[in-house]
Amino acid sequence: MPPIKDLNALIQNYIKLNKVMVFSKSYCPFCTKVKDLFKSLNVEYKSFELDKEENTDDLQNTLLQISGQKTVPNVYINGNHLGGCDSTLKAHSDGQLLKMINTTTKKYDYDLIVVGGGSGGLAAAKEASNFGKKVALLDFVKPSPQGTQWGLGGTCVNVGCIPKKLMHRAAILGEEFSDAKSFGWDVNTEVKHNWETMTAAIQDHIGSLNWGYRVQLREKSVNYINGYGEFIEPHTLKVTKKNNKVEEISGETFLIATGERPRYPDIPGAKEYCITSDDLFSLPYCPGRTLCIGASYVSLECAGFLAGLGLDVTVMVRSILLRGFDQQIAEYIGQYMQSKNVFFHRGVVPVKIEKLEDGNPGKYKVTGKNTSTGDIVEEEFNTILIAMGRDPCTAGIGLEKIGVKLEKNGKVICNDEDQTNIPHIYAIGDIAKGRPELTPVAIQAGRLLVNRLYNNSKTLCDYINVATTVFTPIEYGAIGYSEEAAIDKYGADNIEVYHSNFMPLEWTVPHREENVCYAKLVCLKTEKERVVGFHVLGPNAGEITQGYSIAMRKGATKEDFDMTIGIHPTCSEIFTTLNITKSSGEDTAVAGC
Ligand code: FAD
Ligand code: NDP
């Protein structure tokens, strides 16, 4: 039997979600009288038959706490308690009943206003409309300092996952051309890449996605407003449209899902001459010799596909590669990228950028400083891509004015239910503090939140053990703890690491590099070797990792992995046969498949 606290929420939700709510018992003649009255008046009502539930007494006691009335029928109109059968009939004979039902105008323009039409906002708005809610979704893209703008769908669709993965694919195809020769394909014509053709094709696809989102919102009767939202009161937004027209809209509940934008360093020339991932995917010309500043997901992925397309690429690294990821694997990625002609400036930060020549691309001088020696590095590039992190879009949208608590870095502080300190305002996706900044996380959080708000659900978004993949030239899939984070949390004595190199069969015939692909399981000895860290470095790591994330959610142990029969010949089967422990010091190199 659920605790009383839950019954309270259940009853409150019934009251909140239904204009006319009758708590009733199916055999009670007074309840029937009231329901018949509503039927005769053609009034839509919701009844909750308490006698059909297992915990009728608890429900009645809860109703007593909420309304001061234990008996049925117990009638609510527009959230206000009317009373039992006598009160309802009296209200009718006094001519008040229909007035109460019909003249109580809705207090707000919308049940739910979603600010931000990216991964999280779109998912939440569409889901809310499925529950009959009146929903508005605002989306507005401020142009980047270089003037780049895009359509509905947010970061992932326009300037993130989608164009990034397609450009990664373009780069992988280049490698596959040379593999193809070994398999007998005659590819003797000169293989060249055309940036403009690739970019146009990818932007066409993105255009179709933008359009698709607009159609979906229309079909679901979500009011899409291409405007910038700013709170002026806790329930009211000022909306500024493209033509500078301003309107005000009010909502009962708000969801903030405004995402993040690239952070620029405060150095001369950064905003004037550099681009970010916001600009790269629609750049109308080939970027040429490129410097990527930063050493995390965005920088390494972009550096990887640009080098794969044949460009001369350098990465400027302040400290380590891929902070937060398993550092052994991060270093393997660095070595692999170096072998694919990506140059790394380690321990260097940018100091200034100067323009040398105009053009598409132009030419720029970058001055960097070694963080330990203070030495100055100067180099010329055609394009400088800044990928030094992203800032949440929470400044200047009135959150402070209405008292929503933010972290120093602008992230919104939420409880486990994605609710801010202002009860009718929620936040999901990249702007929410402590959540993985990934598209599927934002989508899942949005859907689950709406189900909690409008469908009596209690399910919270599980932000632990979220699988992710870094789409560098050799892909890296990870779930759970890195080796060093596991040691930090559980102590080195409690951790066993199983690992091995592996060779994809398809790499053997073209004689690709041996012992660059790698698999690692980090296991917790004190819990029957439960796997707390999964890491794979190799082709299609994203595809491999997804399935294992279910096993990790279910608490799979090393024995579960061992007892699973592999699929041969695949890369993924390596995880069913890992038998070298790191503590043994045995060599993990493999020769051939
Ligand atoms: P967003 O998708 O950023 O959407 C927010 C929207 O709100 C934007 O359209 C914004 O313009 C709008 N907005 C902001 N302020 C206002 C306002 N005041 N009024 C109206 N509208 C406003 N994740 C993955 O899972 N896999 C990947 O491979 C991956 N690759 C990535 C590659 C790059 C280069 C980048 C930058 C990110 C990548 N991500 C990836 C992360 C992913 O894109 C984000 O986690 C995801 O888009 C976050 O969704 P969101 O709904 O929080 O915000
Ligand atoms: P991150 O915040 O992850 O990394 C920022 C990088 O910039 C770090 O390498 C950091 O170095 C460096 N940096 C920061 N400040 C400076 C400075 N002043 N000088 C020099 N270097 C600096 O940001 P990203 O933009 O790469 O990624 C943002 C998020 O987007 C990710 O966390 C991820 O969740 C998401 N994303 C997901 C992808 C995927 O799923 N495949 C792909 C791309 C993005 P240091 O380590 O020294 O601090």
C-alpha cells in the first residue's frame, strides 16, 4: 500500500487536472445523484470510485485532511472544494453551479510554457500536448558572434550531434576508400573531398529536420513561438519576436530548457576572428589549416573529422585530454589522433589572435603561452575553432528577478524532480546543474517530468550510469566510472580491472594498426565484481556501448559478462572473454583477430 504522502499527491493531482472532480463510491445513491446531475447538464466530470481501490479508508482519510470532508460524494470545481450531494444540489438550485463551472476563467494563457526548443524542450512540449494540456514553446537563436543562425531543434540538430556525426562519417568514409583497395575495389581515380558538397548535403538534412519539428508541433497543437522569452513576473514572460514585436504570455507551469552556447576566452581577437562549433558545420568554405583550442569532446571530435577530411589540424591543450574520462583511454585517443596527423600543443593556452590576411578562409596568427615554462608559441592558421566549454543560457532571462536559484556558473539548481526553488518552474537539459550534457538525457528528463506533472507518474530521470560516446577518429564508448574515479570512490584494493587490446576483423586485410583498439571493465571486488566502469575504444563504439548500458543498469557482474556467449566475429565479443587483470601486469597486445 503506498504511503499517505503519495495518496495526497494522487488526490491533489485529480483535483488539479479536472475541472469537475467527483470523489465517489460506485454504490452510493448520493454519488449517483450528483453524477446524474452533471450528465443532465452536459458537464464533463471525472469520478474516482474509492470503493474500487484497495486502500479506500486511507483515501477517505486523505480526503478528510485535504478537504475537511470524509464522506462521499466529495465534489471539487476548478480546484475549489464545493462539498457533498446537498451542497452540489443547492448550488444548482441557486443557479450557481454552472456559473462556477463555466465562468471561472482560466487564470493563465497556457497550462505549460516551455522556453527553449531543443532536445529537452521539444520532447516535453509534445508529451504535454498528449495529455490535453495547452502548451506554448518558445525558441529563439541569437546569432553567433560570426553571425551564424539556425532553425528549430536546438543544439543537437543544428550545431551539435547531427552535423558532427555526419562529418565524422564523411571522414571515416575517406579511410574506407583506402581499405576498399585491399578488398579488391578499383579506386584508382584520385579521391578528393569537397567541403562545400558535404556541408550543403548536411545542411539540407538539417533543414528537413527543422521543418519536421514545426510540423510535429502544429500537429500536436503546441503553439510554437519563434521568440525570445524573459520572465517579468513569476507567471508571465515577455516574448520578443524576430521583428522586435513584444507580447506577454502567462503560464501556470514553466519549463526552462534554454541549453548552452560556446564560451569565448577573454583574449584579443577571440570574438572577432575565431569560430566555434556554432559556425563550423555551416561554414561556406573549407576551413583549411585549423587550430582547435580545448581538449574535450567538442575540440577532439572536430579536430578528428577535419584531419580525416585531409586538413592540417592542431589541437591546443591546456592540461589533459577529455577531463572526466578514463585517462588511460584519453591518452590512447591522443596517440591515435597523432598517428592520423593531428598535432598536439600540450600545456599551452591562447593569449591573442591577430588577423594577417582576409579571405575565405583568411590567415591568422595565434599566440599561445606554455603554462609551466611561460614560453611563447606563435603559429599561423586559416581557421581557429574555440572549443573551451559552454555557458548556460540563463543570464538575462529574468530568472534572478523572480528568485530562481542559480549556481555561480549560471546552471539552474534543481531537486531530483527537476523542480527549481520556485515550485511552478522546472529546468532540464544542459542548463540544469549536475546533469550529463547529452541529448538523450534532456529528452528523457523532459518526457518523465511531463508524466510526473500530468499523468500521476512518480518516475524520476536516472542520471547515473548514462552511456556516452566520443566520436573521435577512433571512437570511445564509456559507461560509469573511469578507472581513476573508481579507485577514488572505492579504494584501489577494492577494484579489479580486466582489459585487452583487440583487432577488428575488417582491419586485418587492409593491414590497419594493431593494438590500438582496447576494452576495459572496472569491477568492484566487494560486490561480486559488479562492473562499475565499461570502456571501449574502437570502431562503432557508440553502437557497442548502448546495449551494455542496460546490463550496467541491471547491476551486471564480471561473471555475467563471462557467461554471455559472444557474437563472432565482432568487436563487442571481446567483453565476453576478458581474462587479463591489470594487477597481473600481463601484456594485453593481440596479434591478428
Ligand atoms: P539545446 O538543444 O541547446 O536547446 C536550447 C534552445 O533554447 C536553443 O534553440 C536556444 O537557442 C533556445 N533558447 C535559449 N534561450 C532562449 C530564450 N530565452 N527564449 C527562447 N529560446 C531560447 N550530445 C549527445 O548526446 N551526443 C552527441 O554526439 C553530441 N554531440 C555534440 C556536439 C557538439 C558540437 C555540441 C556543442 C554538443 C553535442 N552534444 C551531444 C550535446 C547536446 O547537443 C546537448 O546536450 C543537447 O542539445 C541539450 O539539449 P537542451 O534541450 O538542453 O538544449
Ligand atoms: P568541456 O567543458 O567538456 O571542455 C572544455 C575544454 O576546454 C577542456 O579541455 C578545458 O581544459 C578547455 N579549456 C577551458 N578553459 C580553457 C582555457 N581558458 N584555456 C585553454 N583551455 C581551456 O566542453 P566541450 O565544449 O568540449 O563539451 C561540452 C559538453 O557538450 C560536453 O560535456 C558533452 O556533454 C557535450 N558534448 C557531447 C558530445 C558527445 O556526446 N559525443 C560531443 C560534444 C559535446 P581543462 O581540462 O584544462 O579544463
